[in-house]
Amino acid sequence: MESWKGKHFSITDPKGVSTVIYEVYKTDKEYLYKYPKYTVERLNSTDQIVGDLKKRTFYVEDPQESGNQLIIFSFAKEKVIINNGLLINDEVKISKKPIPFKFNTIYSEEKTEFKDFRYTPNLKRAITIIDPETTEEIKPDLYYDERDDEVKGKCKLKPNKSYFTFEIRDDKK
């Protein structure tokens, strides 16, 4: 029998809202010369329908004693609510007010590719592209760039469609 050492918690989404959560990792100092300062990994989740609501349970596989930093995206029809969270011990603390985040959307009238993502060896990206309708990540096609001697990726984007992109980084102030 397998044992699981992680933690889990649940969020109930109102009708028309779909929440996804990412854990934020800070890159070790010795790798900063080559990789982004922060990377993210989407938490696995399971869904349960409760009446008209969707209860989504999220799983953190490696709970840290100092806490796990989370970023929470709640996608509604035409907007995204963004919150910070912290899983510490058996409690998830979520910011009382959504914090304003600077973000970009990508939109094109023609089929296009968004290319040249840098990758860390375990394929965590510095930038993430999400389809807001399905809340699924747009997965890149990987390729090896001989000139730069590194693995990169290309994402194929559909025309006449908006995408949500984000990157975690320090404020320059």
C-alpha cells in the first residue's frame, strides 16, 4: 500500500468560476545565472459537484515547514481574480483582498507561435500561458537550440482567441 505524505485543501467555486492554483518556487542561488528566479508548478486537483457548485481539492506533494507559497487564479467569464496564498502546517492563508498584479494577455488575428521559453531541467517554466476558457495550460513543443545550447519551447496559439499569461518576479522597487 502506498502512503502519501502531502497535504490537501479544498475551495468551492461559484457557478461560472474555475480556480487553479500554482505553487511558487524560488530558484537556488547557484542556479540563478542560468534560470529564472522563480518558477511555478500547477497543483494537481480533483473535482466534486456539490449542488450547483464545484468543490475542487488541491494537493501539495511536498509541504515545507516554512510554508508553501501559492498563487490562486479564479477564472470567470471575462476576468481573472488573483490571490496570494500560503500553506503552513494544516492551514491555507489567503490574502483578504486580491492583490493587484500586472499581467499581459496575448491576442492575435492570425495563427501564431509564442516561442523561445527558457526551461529548467525539470521543465518548470518562467512564463505560463493559460487558456482562460478551459483553464488549461498551453503546453509547448520542446526543441533543442544548438546556437544557445539549451532546450526551448514553442506554444501554438489559435487566432481570434485571448490567452492569459503570467510570470512571477520581484518588484524592481
